[in-house]
Amino acid sequence: MQLILIVISLVLFVVYALLIIYYRQNWLSIPDYKQRTTDNNYRTKISVIIPARNEQQNIKVCLDSISAQSYPAALFEIIVVDDFSTDDTAKIILQYQNVQLLQLQNFVPDKINSYKKKAIEIAIQHATGELIVTTDADCIVPQNWLKTIAAFYEEHQPAFIAMPVLIDSGNKFIEIFQALDFMTLQGITGAAVNKKFHSMCNGANLAYTKQAFIEVDGFKNIDNIASGDDMLLMHKIALRYPDKVKFLKSKDVIVKTNPVENVKEFINQRIRWASKADKYTDKSLLPVLMIVYFLNVLLLIMPFIALCCNADFSFFIFHFSFLQSWLLLLALKISVELFFLYPVAAFFNRKNLLLWFIISQPFHIVYTVIAGWLGKFGSYHWKDRKVK
């Protein structure tokens, strides 16, 4: 049994390693965007949409960063949709004269499947911009964010733009762990989108044309899924405009978002992300998720099998070899992932976190297995709501 597990693990790892190297090469092949448009030549009207629920701690900093954009004020509007907040989120928003506040409770009943999708959909109905840009209420955007997006859009005319997001971590291990895990996902996102390998993005930093959203019927047929306002919509647009989905690689558009505060919130967040895995109509992503999941399952159970099996003296050498194989496989996995992550960390200016990547591997394996399983068969809490 142990020999079979070793062989299966090695095969999975070889496939996984080739995939990670492929992602690395594709990430490096994305050109760093340098805008050509001058300040006097912008013409794109942008609608920035922010769904918000109980974000009184974050919304002011978010709105301040958007209000301070270098992009001409006459060419962008900010629309915040308050998602049944029970705190002072709405009161804070009303302090901004340049922000349009919509109350979700005025448009829908209190019981629907996806509040965030409905909030974005309603905001788009009120939007006057040709380009929709979405972010989250706990995000901070750089000063040249909209200027760079507009320049990229006017130069390339994409229907959908995915952009980088960074978790702004402190010194706590849980925050550093999230930053590293998320940075890995961002590297894969850029590589996959650039080569049209599969559809990946994050709703904290997206842009798409209002026309494209309308032409694919928005969130129709995916509005019964609690999450997926980003990737599921992206795939719908990619099917209609296969050559007009782009990744904007520029430090001027890196959006920073807050880490969750504890392990429980982190697991709930990752379960929420994993819950939509079998909902993807982009089937190229499912085999990748399966490879990653089952490789981590094997890495988790292999040491327990070695220790729990018959460990009398006659089998001691074999058991020791099995543990050695597991340690070697773990070391190889860490090495190939660091090989991929180094240029991504350099782009985000976070190379100082890479040492923690090695330390965090046992936790990463455990959480991947747990979140993947519960994402399919469990439930989670998000924004004070339970989702099955």
C-alpha cells in the first residue's frame, strides 16, 4: 500500500510541478504595463461600484483613497450599495458628496441567494459609466488606479480586465500566511488569464464594460450561487469575448485589502471560495483544483500511514524509507512553489515574506484539505449570514 501511495504521489507531483513551472513562465511573460495616454486625452467614463455590509471600520479609508484619484473627477462616479448593514456604514457614506448611496433593502427582500451579485447588478443599472470597476469596502486603491485602468482600456479595448490584489499583512502569523497564500493565487491568476488557460480573478479589483455585462445577461443563471460575482461572471464574458479578456499587470493598480483577523474567519473565507469550484462552467480549472487537492491529501495522510502501520523491526527500514519519501516530496513541493512565487513576490514587493512560506507549509496542507472538503459538503458563515 505504501509503495502504491509513493508512486501515486510522485505522479501527482510531477504533473503539479510542470503546471507550476508553466504558470511561472506565463507570469514572467506578462509585460509590465506602462500607460501612454496623457492627462488631457482621457475619455472613458468610469463607474466605481462598492458593495458594503457592516463596513464602518473600513469604508472611510476606502472612499478616501478613491476620492483622491488622479483621474479627472468629471470622468468617474462612485456608487456604494449598502447590503442591509446594521452599523454606521450608511451614515459614513452619506458624508461624501461625490458618492451615490443605494440601499439594497429598497430593491430586494431580505432573503435571496447572492446579496453581493444583486448589489452589483442594481449599481450597474444606475451607473452612467461605460466601464464598470468593482472593489470591496475593505480595500485601499492607489492614486493612479483609475488613470492606469482607463489608459489600458483605451489602448486595448478589452471587455474584461482582471487586476492584482494584495493582502496588506501585519506581523501576525495568520496575516502573513494569508498574504503568501493569496499572493500565490494572484500569480496563478495573472498567468492563467494572460495565456487564456482558464478564468480566474478577484472581485476586489475588476473592470468590465457595461455593454459586456448586459450582453451576457449579467449574473443570470449564476445568481443562485452565493459567491462567484467575479470568476463566474468573467467566464460568461470570456465565452462571448474570448480575445478581449486581459490581465493588467501594473504596480499602479495593485489594490490592498485587509486580512481576516483569526483562523475561524480565514477558514470560512476559503470555504466560501472553494464552494463554487464545482459551479465553474470553465472546466479547464477543475482538473487543476483536483490535482492540487489530492496532492495535499496525500501529503497529509502519508506520515500517519507510516506511523500507524505495522512498525515491528522487520518493517522498520521500509517505514523509514516511506517517511523519507514523504519528506523528499514535501521538500520538492516547497522548492517548486518558491521557484514560482519568487518573481510574483518581487512584483508585489513582498520578497521578505518568503521565509515564512517554508514555515507555513504544514498549515497550508491542512487548510487546503479542510477547506476543499467543506467547500463541497459543508456550510460557512459570511457577513453574519450562514450559507450552505
